Amino acid sequence: MSRSVVVTGGASGIGLATVHRLHREGWHVVAVDRNTDALPEDERITPVLADVTDETQVDAAVEAADRLGDGLGAVVTCAGVVRNAPVTETTLADFRRSLDVNLTGTFLVCRAAARVMLQRGAGGSLVTISSVSGLRGGEQRAGYASSKGGVLALTQVLAGELGPAGIRANCVAPGATDTPLVRVAQPPAVRDAVVASIPLGRYAHTEEIAAVIAFLAGSESTFVTGQTWCVDGGQTAGPGWRLGEKP
Ligand SMILES: NC(=O)c1ccc[n+]([C@@H]2O[C@H](COP(=O)([O-])OP(=O)(O)OC[C@H]3O[C@@H](n4cnc5c(N)ncnc54)[C@H](O)[C@@H]3O)[C@@H](O)[C@H]2O)c1
């Protein structure tokens, strides 16, 4: 028997890479997305069509995952949206949508998971997904960065409250990662500027983010909680610009 893990946003990008990684590591993966067409089929991968902003659907997906194998061991909240616009042109609807999916969706999934984990009494791991934008803003990201900053704070609250029950909560803050989300949101000129600000000089592959998520979800990180893991090629550590040629 294996424990189950819920991965939201599991049909694309970082979430899909995480589904593959956790499946390889022996988890029964419940992949939640509002579009499940692209999900692989396997006896240990259960696609669930659900919207993370819908309380009833989230509760049902998490409770169903807890009925599999040895029960729910972890959740990973990858579902997210980004809408770039200058703050003066950001509509209230777009700002609210960012908060709804990225922050409220994370809250609903983690709350549902905490409830079933507390009831089972076997601990667990909550892995939330923020962004370097949640740590230091960025242009045209009022809604997105606000939601991702909220995810950092929420994760710390979860770690503090749930730690005594053996439930850990950690946040992964990816830097620029090559996924459908950024391919739509970032034109080539923006991508070049982003790459120039990353000491490792490229976008992350989704598998590189999934590897850190899997570490935090699993049993190799049992004394790690309440932390933010920047997986950003050094972007937040570097100067943001270069004086001359590459070394
Ligand atoms: N790609 C990057 O450069 C990058 C950087 C930092 C953080 N992130 C974060 O990583 C996460 C994954 O991003 P990605 O680049 O893989 O995006 P992606 O667009 O490839 O995948 C996001 C998935 O979330 C799903 N989704 C969106 N809204 C949903 C909802 N309401 N309910 C259920 N599913 C929903 C989409 O259908 C999609 O499958 C997001 O939270 C994003 O903010 C991405």
C-alpha cells in the first residue's frame, strides 16, 4: 500500500512534472485540474476534474484521495493563473481572479488536507507553490505577486498551527520555468531580459522544480517545515544585471 498525494494543476507544466515524479516515487497521485485531458492514465494516477476555487469540489477531491491506499500523505498546490498588466490597467476582476485561484485555492486545498490528516493522526506534508514574484514583486504583477506573497504567509501559518500534529508545510518559490503559463505570458524580449537576470542563465525545466517538491512532500525532509524554497537559478541572490561578459 502507498499513501496518496493530491497535486492541483496536475495537467500541465510544473504540476504535470510533479505528477510524474511522485508517481515514480510510489505515491498514488490524485491529479486535480479544471482540464484533465492531458493527464497520463495509470492505476496509481487518478485524474479529478475540479476547480480549486470551489470549496465543495476541493473537499470531495481531498476526501476521495484520503480513501486511497494508506490515506492522504501530502498535497501539492500547483494550480495557478497569471495575468500581467500595469497596476493602473489591472481590472478588479483580474486582481480578484489571481487571489481566488492562487491564494484562496491554496487555502481550500490545504484546509481540506489538514482536516483529513488531523483525523487520521498520521501527519503529512503540505507543499504550496509561490513564486519569486511573491518574494520581491516585479513589474505588471499586482494581482499575481500579491497572491503569491499571501501563499508564503499562509504556509508559515500552516506550519505553526499544524506542526504539533506532525503535519509539515513548506513553500516552493520557482523562478522562471519553461511551461505553457510563461510561454503565453512572456514575449521573447521579456524572456531574454529574464534570462539575463538569472546567474545560471536559463529557465528551469519543470522536472527541476518537481524534484524539490518531491523532496518536501516525502520522507527525506521530516524535520523541514515553515520554509520557502527558492528554485530560481540564483535569480533572487544575483544582482539582477551584469557588468560585462559572462565568466
Ligand atoms: N512557470 C513559471 O515560470 C512559474 C514561476 C513561478 C511560479 N509558478 C507557479 O507554478 C504553478 C504552476 O505553473 P505552471 O507554469 O506549471 O502553469 P501551467 O499553466 O502550465 O499549469 C497550471 C495548471 O493549473 C490549472 N488551473 C488553473 N486554474 C485552475 C483552477 N481554478 N482549478 C484547477 N486547476 C486550475 C491549469 O488548467 C493548468 O493545468 C503556478 O502556481 C504558478 O504561479 C510558475
